[in-house]
Amino acid sequence: MTADLTADLQSLTPSLPVPFKRPEILAPAGNWECAKAAVENGADAIYFGLDRFNARMRAENFTEADLPELMAFLHRRGVKGYVTVNTLVFPQELREAEQYLRSIIAAGVDAAIVQDVAICRLIRHLSPDFPIHASTQMTVTTAIGVEFAKDLGCELVVLARECSLKEIRKIQQQLSDRQISLPLEVFVHGALCVAYSGQCLTSEALGGRSANRGECAQACRMPYDLIADGEQVNLGDRKYLLSPQDLSGLEVLPDLVKAGISSLKIEGRLKAPEYVANVTRTYRQALDRVMASLTETEPEFYAEADRYNLEMSFSRGLSTGWLNGINNQELVHARFGKKRGVYLGQVKKVRPEQVLLTLEAPAKPGDGVVFDSGHPEQKEEGGRIYAVEQRGQEAILTFGRNDLNWRRIHPGDRLWKTSDPELDRQIRQTYAGDNPRFQRPINFEVHGELGRSLTVIARDEQGDIVQIESAMPLVTAEKQPLTIDRLREQLGRLGNTPFCLGGLASHLKGDLMLPMSELNRLRREIVSQLEQQRSQPRRWQLTPQNKLKDLLPKTQNSLPRASNAERTSGDLGNDRSLQLPTLIPLVRRLNQLEAVLQSGSKIIYCELEDPRAYRQAVQQVRDFAPSENLPPQIFVAPPRITKVGENWILQQVRSSEADGYLVRNYDHLKYFADQRRVGDFSLNVANALTADHFMRSGLERLTASYDLNITQLEDLIKSCPSDWLEVTIHQHMPMFHMEHCVFCAFLSEGTDYTNCGRPCEQSEVKLRDRVGTEHLLQADAGCRNTVFNGTAQTGAEYVQRLMGFGVRSFRLEFVNETPEQVSQTIGCYQQLLEGKMTGAQLWRTLKLQNRLGVTRGPFE
């Protein structure tokens, strides 16, 4: 049922020369006990957050004061430690981030995992050699994205979890063709976000908790109703339409190794140490078997107990996620969004204190179970098994008297095993106590000749080396010479140390002897010196003369901020020396375009599902000829995500010959480099350092990040030229942006775009949440889905303040509004800019949510 958890992991470590590089196993650690659990179960590296700037603020986390002790512990054990600095950083936090990064670098941390472009730039400014790992929240999906990260100084890239093995191999090939060598990391196990990491605004939109600030509220794990053309679709017990099964890449480990992946990342900084130990150990053993058998045609590496162990550690169901490509029928089963464990079977009969069923997995007294009646949103019955009686194919499970409410348990209920105390006890033993449980090999060389000292050289896997000489000379052996076996026996006595004996080479000349006590002393001294050598902090270069202020852009705003910031709307409306700002509508339907043209807009953005329709949109704008003015400019938007092999979509977009293009990712930045370009919100520009980097790429403007509330937005405007920035003041927040296609999964029997029948082109679909709000679902040219907030929000009350700070570009985004609604909305905002309507009057008239960005910005 379970693996032998007392097995020596080193017995599985291969020494065979294979043409594949062994990837590291990277385990999560939310606290000290998790760190120890990871180390003692074979992690090659751990990643952890501190109390600031990390994407798991709900974890216990470490502090800066913990770093010296933590890194010394990890390094003594031959394990690396990476700090997560994987959130967006707001303008007023940059100075704090500077000191924070100096502390991390000085502590000898092995790398920082980074999301914000600004942090990459700041690290490289402070240190020329400190390693930077590009977080999965940078949303890298192509070789161009990898190259972008490399240019920022990154030394490893964590690919988006939506990349398949096929796409990973293509990325590797393209990097090779460009002579770019950069290690790639992939998530191999754990909870799977349904939205692209770094591109999910759901927690922000629904609860004021930004995922890009480490405060994800996991709205994807909630139930939703599917509404198609105004009618609820009967999906039976499938309510959790956006909750993927957990990722388990165990079965594709050989493919990941062959694809040249350098690091296998396990998710779970919010999980218990038992989870960390169990999952780390399972993958360590499986990877050892893979490396030992990769030269075989069909390597056997998947032990029978592996899936059981993984499901018992934490499971909402397990799948390979997107690694084997898109399968929308498999990714989300939609029946629950919380931990289940191992499926035991379906209840056939219910008796007093007993149920009868055919067991599909082992069960024993003490195991914890839960009865699933198909309503996981309600309180479920659960308890511990008292006795198991097998009767032929069926089993009778007995429970303690009064432990369960038997009126709520019925035939047909599914039974899940959620707890295995015996397995938990075995797992805890793997990291209990102070003595090392997991040992890493050291290789010995022995040199010596008669009358001279014995020299022992020891090397570990990381390149640390120690050389020790005996205090007495070698003499001729009369009975027990130092044979290779005898040396192996004495030098291999490494119990209660972090080491085990790897290779041993003897270069002794003749039959020589040294007292065993002296050999033992040499061995102990080697261990002591290696531990001391390992525990020394990494000495990264720090350049104290380099300061944050050297990187910050010079502000050259045309308006004197102090005076204009305090102007009233009437003052601004009457001051003809101030040019009125530009309203830039973004339309998503062709029938909205005519309304925008009639409104007199000078710049129009267009985002359509079918990029072939852009030609028609551009032509419609060019044909529009007002009596005294030129036609407005039209910028069109490629899909937010570009993956390997999707340049044909960009070609279709470009063939429209629009006036300019919205840049939404790193591929767009390069593909449209010779065109007029505006950076969109998905570039996550939250501070002046990030803005400066993208503006150096030749963009005309940047859309400020939707993570910024009004205070942080003002700070951004004050810290860089205000004409760099465009602010979205009206929108249905684009919440989930995901590879998972809800249309395909629940309105067809197909697995992907090749066999789904394109229901996205036939129905208007919405997702209704628990409070009754219906959120619009749309697909793009890459079949990626976006869920737009059903309630539009506005920053109208802040517009006059932003104008006073010099902002001259304001965006209005439309989704499914009618042309009449578009005209009314633009008219109200024009009146707002002219001082003829207040912000409060506007949002009340249009029935909007009065809100800009998140409701709380700082970490709390």
C-alpha cells in the first residue's frame, strides 16, 4: 500500500553515465519544519518567502533574520535556497526593496525568484553576479520570452505551467538555434492555477486581494453556474467549472529529463511538512529510477505506491495538467474544488454504523474518510474507520457509534480516504530528530607511499574539496594492508553525517598500513572541514556605490503637479491653457465600432476574437470621413498570450495594417518592433523602473497596472514622465485569463479546438457566481478564455486628480455593451472631462462600481 519509507534513498542514486543531465528537485518550504522535511527527503533546492514581496503571504514564511542560519543549514546539507521576490512592487516600496535585496544577497542566498522587471533591474544594478530566476509569474511561454528574461540578467526561467512537453522541446530547439543557453524550470507537482500566473486579476476584482501581491483568494475553487444564451446549462453535479485537478508530472518524468529541463518544481508553500516530505521523497525516488533506466527502451520508474502517496498528501484529483497537451475534458472534472485524497468506492448499502461497498483502494482501521453526496459546498459527513470486514468482492466499513449523522449518508455517495495516520507517522519519521536522514555522496582519493603521510582528498557533488594528511607515516603492513575494501569500510562510516561514500580511488604504492584510529580521525576531520566549507555564505558581489536613484527615470512632466493636483473639476474645465485629455475607447465587437466613430474619438483600440476581422475594422475606420477632420487612429490588439507556433496569429493581426498595435507580451514587443506600439496592462507596469525598461523599447505609452489603487497610481505618475502613462478608468475587469476552455469542456464532448465544434462562436456564455453576478466569458484566436467581471467599474471620481498630475490618456473598455450603451458611456465621460458632470454623477448614471484598482494595496 505504501512505499518502504525507511529505504535508503542513496541506493537508488545512479552512477551510470547517461547522456541526460539530472534536473534538480526544487521543494517548497513555508517554515523551518517544511525546510527540514524537504532536505531530509532528497530536495536539491528549496524555495521560500520572507515577510515581504512574496506570492504566498498567507504562508508562515521566514524573516531576514532567519537567513544566515537557514542558508548555513541548507548549504551544510548540499541544498540550495532560493528566495521568492515574486510580486509586483509599488513605487513607494522600491527603496525598501533595495535594502531588502542587499540583505538577501549578503546572506548568501543562492538565487531570487522574481516577477517584476524592476526587481530584475535593481538586482543586477546592485550585484553583477547574484542569480536571478524569472518566476512563472513573468508568463514566459516562448523562446522570445526566455530571451527577454536573459536580457534582464536572469540565469534561469520558470516556464508558464501551460507549456506542453511538445512546446518545451520547441522552445529548447529555438534557443539552441539562437545560441542561447539558459536553464528552464517547470512545475511538476501541486495545485494548478487555472489562469496564467501573473495574468489573473480575479482576487483583485472580486475581493480587493491581488494575486500579484501574494493575496490570492482562490476564486477558481468556487462553484459557478454556466449560463448560455440566458439559460442555465444543466451540468448535474459539475459546479466547479474553473477548478483544475492537481498537477502530477510523475508519469512524464522521463520526457522532462529528455527535454533538458534543469529544475522540477513542486508547488506547496502553504502545505504541511508531511506534504513536503511525501511529495519530495516520491519524486526523488522516481527521478533516481528514471536516471538509472533512461538508456532502456521502456524505463520502469513508476512505483505502484507513488500515486497513492501523492493522492494522500493532497489531491483534488491528479492529472498531467498541460504537459501532455490540451485536454479540456480531463483538466477540470468540476465536481469539487477541495482536497479529497484516495477514492475508495461508491456506497451500496447503509446500515447502522456501517456502509457496504466494493473497495477500489486499501482501507484500514484508523483511516479518515469523507462521504461525498455531490454537494461539496455543504457540510459533509466524515470520520474514522473503526473496522474493515472483507466479504468476497465487497467490504463492510464500521464507524464509531454517534460519530456520523447517518441520515445524511445514502447509497450512491462516493467515499474518499482523506487521512492515513500510518503513512503520516512514517512520513514524519523521515525528518524527525537532529541527525541527517538524507546523505549526499562524497568521492575519496587516497594517495601514499612507504614512510610518507597518507593523503586523503574528498570532493562533494558541488565541487567543495578537502585534503587531509595523516599525522604519522605509512608503514609496511604485516597483516591488514589498506586494501580498497578496508578503506571503503573505514572511510564509509559516515552515519549521522550529511555524507555517504560515493566513489573511492586508491593510489597507494605497496601493502601499507595506518592505525584505524588515525583513519577515523582523518574521516572525522574531512567531515568537519567539508561541513564548515559548505556552510560559508556564498560571496556574491555587491556594489555599494550603486543606488536605486541611479536607475530611476527623470520626470519631465509638462504640468506643475502641485498646483494642478488641487484644481477642481470646474477650474480644469474653464482653463483653456490645459489641453483636454484623450478618451481612448476599446471595443470588442464590430457593432460597437460605429458608435465609437460617431462619438468623435481620435484614437480607438480594437480587440476581436477573430484577427481576420481586423482588416474590416481598420477599413471601417479609414472609410469614416468627418467633414473637417482626418479619420481617427486605430490600434488593434493581438491575443494576450503567444505560444510556440502561433506567429500566424500575429501575421493576421499585422496584415490589417492598423495605425498601431497593443503590446501585451514579450513576443509582441519584438514582432511589432518596427510599428507604433502601446504597452497594455498585461505587462504589469507598477513602478517607474519597469515603465522605464519598456519605454526604452520604443513604446509610445504604457497602460498602468490594474493592481494599482489610486494612491499607488499617483505615486507611479509622480515618479516618471506622466505622458508615458495611460490609465484605464472604465472596464469590466478581465479576471481569469486561461488556457482552460470552458466552452470546450462543458458545451462539447471535444478535448480541444480540433474537435470541439466551436461552441464559442454559437452562444453567449456567462459564469454566475455564488452571489448571482453573471460574468461574461470570451475566447480569443488561441482558444484561450477570459472571464470579464459582470459589473463594470469606474475611476471617474479620480479623473480630475489624475489630470492634475498630467495624465492625458484615459481608456474606456467595452465588452458586450450595445452600441447605444457605448455612445451613452463615452458621452458621460466626455462631460466628465469637460467639467459638466462629476465622477459621482457618472457612476450613478451608468450604474457602475466606483472603484479603481485594488481596494488595499500594501501587504497586510
